[in-house]
Amino acid sequence: MLAEVPLEEEVVLVRMDVAGEDVEPLLERGIVPGCRLCPVRHAPVGGPTVYSVDGCLVALRREIASCLCVRSALEAAGVLDSN
Amino acid sequence: MADSRPLVLLAGPPNSGKSTLFNSLTGLRQRVANYPGVTVERRSGVVRLASGRVELVDLPGVHGLSSRSLDQLVARRALLGEMEGGRRPDGLVILLDSTRLSSHLMVAESFLGLGIPTLVVLAMADELDRRDGAVEAAELSRELGVEVALVDARDPGTLGSVHSFFEALLTGGEEARACPAVAVADSHVAQSPARAPTRPLPVVDLFSARRDRARQLGRAAGYRAPRESVVTNRLDALALHRIWGPVVFLGVVALVFQTIFAWAMPLMDATEATIRISGRYLHGIMPDGWLRSLLIEGVWAGVGSVIVFLPQILILFFFIALMEDSGYMARAAVVADRLMHRVGLQGRSFLPLLSAYACAIPAIMSARAVEDERDRLATIFIAPFMTCSARLPVYALLIAAFVPAGPVLGPILGRQAAVLIGLYALGLVAAIGTAALLKRTLLRGRPLPFVMELPPYRMPSARSVATRLLDRAKVFLRRAGRIILAVTVVLWVLTQLPRTPDGGSPPIDESALGRMGQLIEPAIEPLGLDWRIGIGLVTSLAAREVIVGTLGTIYGVEAEDDTTLELRAALQRDMDLGSAVALLVFFAFALQCMSTVAVMRRETGGWRWPSLQFAYMLVLAYLGAWAAKSIL
Ligand SMILES: Nc1nc2c(ncn2[C@@H]2O[C@H](COP(=O)(O)OP(=O)(O)OP(=O)(O)O)[C@@H](O)[C@H]2O)c(=O)[nH]1
Ligand SMILES: [Mg+2]
């Protein structure tokens, strides 16, 4: 889960367990399976976390981050995930 | 011949520089800021070229055309030629941010393939270059099958290829070839114009495929993403720091309010003095008679009492402009998200609610950037509870009349300031309570996920800040000029009728206005208010601040120098502390502003929300005022 990834560790998005319409705002901002995500910093007092998504900064709440299935970028290298 | 001008639309994702390009091309002053979702309405302008003119339309930034949000709907309608005029566009400029090309190329796909001549413009060339990124416009053009230009949208010198695209449209030249229908398999546009009933399920796969194509394109065009910005990284380390983040946030908010309260005073005093002196001067040069009485005591005093608040409004907007332009506003939204989440809202509501402290109207418009429809409605609904600047004239008058000056917290906080802050807090508490209530009842539901893009920090430009302030000043003065002028004149006439048998003006309580006031009196008697205030409450429906001018007219203040002082004394005679507080509470809650109601109607698409809101706020105001009166 993306929410558990420590800061500065790059991961690759594998699957999105987000319901129906909710997934679109994410997709439209480049949060699409295969994209590279890296938690950059946590906002204060348990607020959203800022991620670098293919190099651009996007803030996500924890509840969404915990619906995003990721795998370490190193591990993913070479494996092409089609789903 | 307006109709023969080719119509060109400017579309693309939010915060990519569309309005900046629009301004550079048309010479207009469309609002620009470093915050996604600034443009909320289409705005058209004319581009003058050697061989003719082109009509250019700036659209709100969108990530797609699924018509999920109002912004997307506006963009979609314009692209499909479904706007009022029903004109199909003759050309399309797709604006992408070259520093975020990987995701923006995905967005571009939904705009390509509409079968209109298209130009793709990659803005922020300067930033891409500075941060060591690169892209081959010519290669990308070959891949996409449309012209591609790499520009700095702020520098007209780099816009040559955009001009030649327009020239080609005018002369039907070679560059204006229609965009081939590539990769539209997934385009929502290809579906029926009405909202797609059920979207094809594997929307994720669709975007995955899009991403693959976008990456392929990027690779073919030799795209090298820019390094991350060092400045942004450093500043974010502070703005989003665990401890310093909230400190900076609260510091900024405190600074804004401190400035409005304390530092605006000299400016306001100066404005007031100018109005007073010019009034006295006019009084001196005009012949005695009804015209002088109407113009000086009615119009000049009424309009003047409102113009005094211009400095305050401008200062608030100055700060908002700085925060937006620098990129801090997006961070503030992230920091505020946690807080807003508590009351059922989200970080994006922060900007509308902050601007509502100046005026609810731009606030309600800017709520379009709140993507979740329920959150947007809740934001709109509570915005009028924020203490807008139109309430200040009323608060200032009543506080000065009924709250004796004196310290509360030593030299830091005076008693009058404390009451004023209390009124601000009252509005805020009502807003929070209402939001929580709404989100548990009418607007219950799972919200869309909160996703906030954080643009890099940029130096605010003096030009865009100045534009912003000039626009706000114009709107404010026009309002003061029109509404308040009209109300004052009508009131003045009503105090002069019916004429007495000998042709003089009647005593005020027998005038047409007095009679009307006495009709209202029973309703407000429990609040300890008399018919004069009743008239003031009715006229303040047009705009809150009107009550000050109205009372001035009714009390027939004849003083030549300081109108407010006389009005103050008259109020002290007619009201006690309880009814003054009741009136203050009434103003804190009631929705006395027709412009707000009108904007609400437009933004919510009907009378349902504005009428509900009007009734809700009126009931709350009446009960609150009644409670205040009974306690005191
Ligand atoms: N360095 C640089 N900055 C730019 C350029 N174009 C725009 N900007 C800045 O980018 C920010 C966004 O510009 P806007 O023109 O408001 O963007 P927009 O696409 O109209 O945004 P929305 O109305 O929110 O969709 C502003 O701070 C501009 O000053 C450019 O070519 N170079
Ligand atoms: Mg814009």
C-alpha cells in the first residue's frame, strides 16, 4: 500500500482499489498504474502526504493512499505490469 | 463582422498558462495565478493579425472532458459548439505545461481528434530550460500530426508560431490542416453529447493505455523531464514542515487579519477625510436647496460611507493575490485540509472561504475549483457567513456607538476590537456548524478523493497582482456607485412624499417611507428595533452596507462635517445595548445581499439553494438577535 511507503522511497503503482467515479480525478492527474510515485513529505498534523508523481507534486490523503497498491521501483524494473 | 472571425478555443489542463497566453495574444487582462482552477468562465478576446482578426476564447483548465465538474462542462460545451451561440470552433489551441509533459500529454489526448485545426503549445519553455529539461517540438509535431510550438507564454516575442497558426486559419493555409482523428477510441467526446449514462468500466485500462501512448510520444520527441526545482523543495520543507508548517500557516492568517484591522486604519482615515473635505467643498459651492440636500447629505454621505472600506478590501485581496501567485495557496490548502476535513469539507475549500472575508461573490465563483459537487455546494452555502467587508461599515458604526473604548488585554487588544473579533468568530462558528450539519443531512455522501496538485513556487508578478486589485476596486466602486446611489435616491424621494398641504416635505414619520417602516415594525419589535432600523433592514437586502446610508438619510442628518458622529448620537438615543447587539448578530447571520443570491442561483443552477440559504440564514439571524436581546 502506498500509505505505508517510507519517505523518499520510489515505488511503482500496480493496482488501484478505488471505487467507481472516484478513480477518475486520480487518473486524470497521472496517477495511473505504471506511474512512479515517491512520498516527498507528510503535511503537518496527520494531513495529506505530498507525492512526486512522475516528477510532479500531488497531495493525497492517507485514505486514498491506502487504496493504492504499489511495488518497489527496483523490484518492478524489468517486469511489465499490464494490469 | 463579428461572425466571420474564426473562433479559436484555448484549452488544456489547469495552471498550464492558458490565461497568460491569452493575455499576451489579446492584450487583455484575464486573471492569472499560480493555483489550479483560477479561470472558471470562458472569456473571449480578439487577436489582431496582419490578415485579419481571430476571436480567442480562454477556457477553464480541465484534465479531461468527462463533464464531472462544472469546469469540465464549460470546456466540453465550448469544444462541441454547444454554447449559447452554438458556434463550432474553427480552431483549437491545446496548451500544455512543458515541465509536466508526461501527464499533460495524456490530457492532450482527450482534446485531439476533434476534427478541428489544432495547434499544441508547450508553455513554460523558460522553466524547462532552466531546470535542464528538453523536448523537440518538431519531433512531437511529426508524432502528433499537428503543429507544436514551444513558448514562454509571458513573452510575446516567443509567440511567432502561434501567430502563424492564426494566419493560416484566416487564409486557409497549409498549417491549418484539420487534426487527424488519432487515438480517440477512449475519448469521452466521441460518446453522446449528454452525460454518458454508465461509463465503460475499465476506465483504468483506458488511462493505462493513454499513459503508454503518452510515454511513447514523449520518448519519440526526446522529452527529458526537468530536474525538480530546488527552490520549491526548500520552501516546501518549511511550508509543510511538521512544526513550522502550521506556524507559517497561522502566521500568514494572523498577518492578514492584523493588517485588515490595524494597518488599514490610516488608509481608511485618509479616505474618509478626503470624502469629508470634498463633501464640505461641494456643499460650499452649491446653492442651498433640495438638490444640494439630495446630493450631499443623501448621495455623497451614503456612497462615501461605503467607499471608506475600499482600502481594507484591497489589502485582503493583495494578500490573497500574493499567496496565489507565489504558489503558497496550494500549500495552505494542503495544511488546511486536515482542519477542513473535521467539518466535512476539504483543503480546496480554504481559498473560497478565505476570499469570502472580502466578498462572498468572488468566493462563490472560485468554489468551482472544489471538484466534489457536494463539497462545492457546502462551501458555497457557508461562504456568506464569513464576515465580508460589506458588514464592516455596519459593525463599525454600531460598535463605535455602543461599545466604550478601553483595553481588554492591555495595549494589545482594545474592547472595540475584541467585539469585532467576536463577530468574526461568530460568523466562523455559524459556518462550521452549518457545514457539519449540511454534510450530515442534505449533502451526505462519500466525497471524491482529495487530490491537490502543487505547482512550483514562482515569483508573484507585480502586473498580475496590480490587475487583480484594479479589477476588485472597479467591481466595488461600481457596486457602491450603482446600488447605493439608486437606493439613496429612492429613499430620499420617499421621505419627501406625500407633500404637505402647503407644499413642504412631511415630517419623517408621516412620509411614505415612515409609513412603510411602521408596517414592518411589529416584526422587529421583539428585537428592540424601531421602524427606522426596519427600513434600514429592508434596504440592506440590496447590500448590507446600504443600511448606513439609509439611516443617514432617515435621521435627516444635516451636519456638514462628520456624518457618522451625528448618526452615532441618533442611534444612541433610539437604541439600547441589547437591541444594538441584536442588530449586530442579525447582520452577522442574515443573507442581505442580492448579488450573492444572484451568483448563488447561477452557480447552483436554480432557486432551490439560494432560497433555502436565504430562509436558513434569516431564521438563524432572527433567532440569534432575539436571543441576544433577551439575554442582555
Ligand atoms: N515561467 C513561466 N511561467 C508561466 C508561463 N505561462 C504561465 N506561467 C505562470 O503559470 C501560472 C499559471 O498561469 P495561468 O495563465 O493562470 O494558467 P491557466 O492555464 O490559465 O490556469 P487555470 O485558469 O487555473 O486553468 C502563473 O503563475 C503564470 O505566471 C511561462 O511560459 N513561463
Ligand atoms: Mg486561466
